[in-house]
Amino acid sequence: MKLTYYGHSCFLVECGGKKLLFDPFIRYNELAVGKIAFDSLEADYILLSHAHQDHVADAVDLAKQTGATVICAYELMGWLVQNGHDKVHPMNTGGKKQFDFGTVKCVVAHHSSGFADGSYGGNPMGFVISSPDGDFYYSGDTALTLDMQLIPMWGNIQFAVMPIGDNFTMGADDAAMAATWVKTKQVVGVHYDTFGYIVVDKEAANASFAAKDIQLHLPAIGDSIEV
């Protein structure tokens, strides 16, 4: 599968003949300025893991621009509709749904979820995507949790996308452990370096994964990789 990284926790995966874009935070990310042609972005689906601004800041505008169906928590659906985009499929933790690219299983993420005004944003979630091209897991913002040991029940995980920035989420050591639990040998690291709180030592991060014989991908903003 082809994965394109747009910075922070925003990435696009092409699978099942569709383009799936996750957690759009591009125009407000100083590290992505001048690197992404926002007006040219395409997506068939946009998946939102939770309501924090660094995951949804561009969601409404990008959904309107692309005409994408947004997959998200029920509470996020209400926010999108209020802001003029009603092409939304609401889900919640534990739910599974068949789409034209494959299936989405919503799984536990231990984090918080609230809008910028402090209102409730629903449960934070991760996603297991199963498609004819393979299965992958996006953990969303989360701590290391034993729930991750359930992930292999729902897919043969070809690669996982996980935060490595620590402070607000897992750091590299915990993410490497999570990778062993979900039984994958490839991890794309996200949610790092964007803010001072989550700047990482990339050499140390790579070493944490290498010690468990797992490949850590840290693509540059705007780059695409095959996973």
C-alpha cells in the first residue's frame, strides 16, 4: 500500500481503490507550511480519531473540498454537520462497518477528546482497516494499553501507524512494545516534533524499534512510501 505523510498525525493511505486520509492538520502545522499543496489534496474518505485541534483543524474545509465521507465518532458528526458537511458516517468504539474499500473496525485509544471550546468530542478511537490490499492499524493518540493485544483478532496487520512523541501519547519505547502486541514488523511514526513538548531523538527512536526487529518509518512531510 502507498502511504503519504502530511505531517503530525495526518497521512493518506491508498487501498481498496480509494484514498483514505486521516486526522487532517496541515495548514496550521508550521512544519508543513510550503510543503503540501492543500488545494490539490484528494480524498474519498477522511477518518478522524478524536476531536483535538491537531487532528481536526482542516477537517471541515478538506471534507467540503474533496466531497469525502468522514468516518468519526458520533459527537464529531454533529460538529461537522453544524459546520456545513453532512456526508458523515458516525461510529464508536467496538463498531465495525463495511465500506467500498474494505472494513473499518473502531478500537480503544486511551487518550482524551474535546473541541477547542472545551465541549465533549466523543470517545477517542483507533482504527483497524481491512482491504483487498491488506490490513493496517492506526492507533490514534493513545497510551500503551493491553487492549492492543486484541488487534490481531481483527486483522493481519501489514503495518501500524503510531505516535512516538511521548508526553501526550506513547513514546518510542511503548510504541515498539505496542507493535509486538499487534504483531506487525512495520511502524510509521507520527505525532512527534510538531511542538516543543514532543520533539524526539530519532536515532534513539529507531533503536527502540530495531531492538525488537521492527522497522520504523519516519517519512519526511510530503513524502510517499510503500508499506
